[in-house]
Amino acid sequence: MELLEYQAKELFKMVDIPILPSQTIKDSRTIKQLQIPYPVVLKSQVRSGGRGKAGGIKFVANTIDAIAAARTIFNLSILGEYPQVILAEAHYNTEREFFLAIVLDYDLQCPVLLGSACGGMNVNSLLANLQQVVIDDEFSLFYARRLAASMGLSGQLICSVSEIIAKMYRLFQEKDLDLIEINPLGVNKNGELMALDGKITINDHALGRQPIIATLNFPQDQVKNALDRPNWHWLDWQNKSGKIAVVCSSFDLALLSWDLLNQNRLSPACGITIDHNFVDLESRSQFYRDSLQQILAELESIEGLKAVLINIWESEAINGEIIETIADYIRATQESNLLSQQEETDYNSDRSQTLPKFILRILKGENFSNLKIEENMYLSSSLEDSIDKAIAVVKSS
């Protein structure tokens, strides 16, 4: 379950990660009762990325401007999602911005600390400076300081950033998180730190022992959406000249995949994350099948696509569904191309579609030998091997 920013910050408050004075707004008319002194930042509370570029974050200096801005934000759809809540937050002057995250790496089977000295909206700079530290033993402040030092920090900043990382790890462990992220972590002229934005994903299988809905005061219809509504969305990372599409089952997997590709000087054409909150196998299977069918149809519009890297870490049964869905799509496209080639008109012959190579990084099972693996498919349980294959496909084309 992916929390909204204001809910993530309520968890930050529990472990004394510094956050700004804030107030949630459910109706633009209640702006008049705002208890935070101006200037104020109004933020759309949706799960999609790219809120700032889409117009979902606005700085306001007075009540009149705030009411107008709130009305605009409430009526603004960001990748198909309308906010039910707006977060009003005090303004903060920063001199530097960092990126910090802790993700559960299912391949390594341990948490990984991520950090960049270039936080904020510039994803390319963030990834170019991304550092990681694998937690291969019991966590200690040593790991946090190692990450801070690798980010190029010095002096008091190493200590203060390390303390923030330690508090993040406490939340990560106690609340059964798959991901905790602060981006940006702002630093003012006095060297004081402030978590200006936050993202938290709770492991779906842990919700039964984490009464998170009761403690975070979810609106009832938001609870329904969070638990029942399937969701996949485009990441705000696009490159028109890219030849690889990245499809992942979580943001942290997308970030790791993107970073590995960029280390090899390949910037993907686009990224998509598939999010769900289904526990039962049947619902998850149908969700992945439906979502992948929609995603593959959308990817047809991207010209010059040579490879689709699908990085989904799921059960053997779900992975079997994923393989069959991709295989069905390949066969259907090939049959369509064959029919087009048999037509005599130039119009129909131009409809023929060139299939990319589908590289599936999934947990392979013993029963996969019974499935028909198409020529355009490549399966691996290793992320590094899948990345190498995707790079080889692009370079050979």
C-alpha cells in the first residue's frame, strides 16, 4: 500500500524526522481557517509522480490566492487521479536538496540504502549521483554514515544526515515497509534539515499486523480506492530517443532498473509502475493480466522501441500469468502482421508492427517448462543479467 505524502509525514513525525507545520484541506472553502502563516505551499495529494510539473503544487501568499489555487488543484487530474485532500505546508528556504531512500531488494533479500547529493525534480542529476549501501548485517549507524560519506557530505552534515537515515530505517523495520523515501531533504543556510516530501510503501502482506488505516485517518472513499482500485501509471522519466521501456511492480524496482541502465549510458524511453493492493491470488492474477494488456497497447505508440524490460518480483503463479500474457500478445501481434502482409493495399501493409524484445526479470519456477516461451521473450531471475540482455538488444539493432 502506497501512502500519500501527508500520511507518510505522519509516520515521519512518530520517529522525529523533521517536517514543516502543515494542515490537510478537504474543501477549498476551509482555506479561511488555515492556521499556517503565509506564504504557504499547497500540494495535491495523489500517488502519481510529477505533481509540480503538472500544476499540482502551488505557492500562495494570501487567502484569496490560496482559495483560487485550491479550487484549481482539486479539479486537476494527474495521470487520471484527482486529489481528495490537499496538503497546506509552510514555505521553507533551502540551499541544498538531497535524496534519501531505503528499499527492500528482493534479489539481494535485504534492505538497501540509497542517497544522492542532488535531490528534487531533476531525475537525471539524481540518478547520476546516486549512491547505495547494502545492509548485509544488523543495521548500525555505520551504514548510514557510509552512505552519507559516499554522497560527498562532510562535517556536521554527515552526522545529521546519518541520524535521519537511522530514523528512516527504524520506520522501515517497525512498520514493515517496502520503501521509504525523502525527496527532497532540504538543508537551509543554518544547516538544518527538513523532510520536504515523502513516500512510503507498506508491504501488502503486513497490513494485517499494521493497523495503519486507523492510525493515519484515511478518508473512507480513499480507503476504498487504496485497497480495491488497481493502478498503474507512467513515471515522470521520459526520453524520446530511448529504445527501452521499463515496466516494474514498484517504484524502488524502477529506480534500481533505471540506475543500472544509466550506468551503461542508456536512458530508457519511459517507465511504468504497476501498483496493487490485492492479497488473494485470483485478484492479483487478473489484475496483472489486465494491466499488462493495457500497458502493451500503450507502448505500441512509442516509435523505435527495441526492448521492453519487465521487472516484476511476484509468486510463481503470478509470473506464469505474466509470461502467458506477454506470449499471447506476441502471437496476436504476429498474426495481425501476417494478415496485414497478405493484404494488397499499401495502407494495410503499413500497419505491420515491429515487435520489441521482451525481457522478463521474474522469479522463475519449475512449472515454467510447460509454458510456450516465444522467440521474442527472454526470462531471467537476475536483474543484472536482464539489464545486460536489454543493452545487448539495443546495441545490436
